Amino acid sequence: MNAGPTTEGRLMRVSEVAALFDVEDETVRVWVRGGKLKAIRTPGGRGLRFRREDVEALLSSPTETTA
């Protein structure tokens, strides 16, 4: 059974972050491009992954869903 996107030590995917904030995947990518959320590029540079603590910091921010 999968423990979910907040499993300690595991990086989160764009779709997991988007589901957590109830936004589209592209909104998460806009946040990355705008510097609102830190991302890690996957090998090859095409995918994005997110540290749990960075996502939680944005989630606790009072303006977390303003693109």
C-alpha cells in the first residue's frame, strides 16, 4: 500500500503537489517558474520533483494559491 505523497524522505511529483493544492499541474509549473516553489529537476532535466518541506512551507503560506 502506498503511504501517499507526504511519505517522509520521498520527493513529490507535480501531480501530487497539484492535488494537494487542488490546482492544475500547469499551475504548479507556473509557481516553479515564478520562484514561488523550489523544484528539483529529474535526470534529463524534463521532470520536476519537490521536497516535502518546501511544499509544506508553501501550503502554510497565507497566499499559497495565488499564481
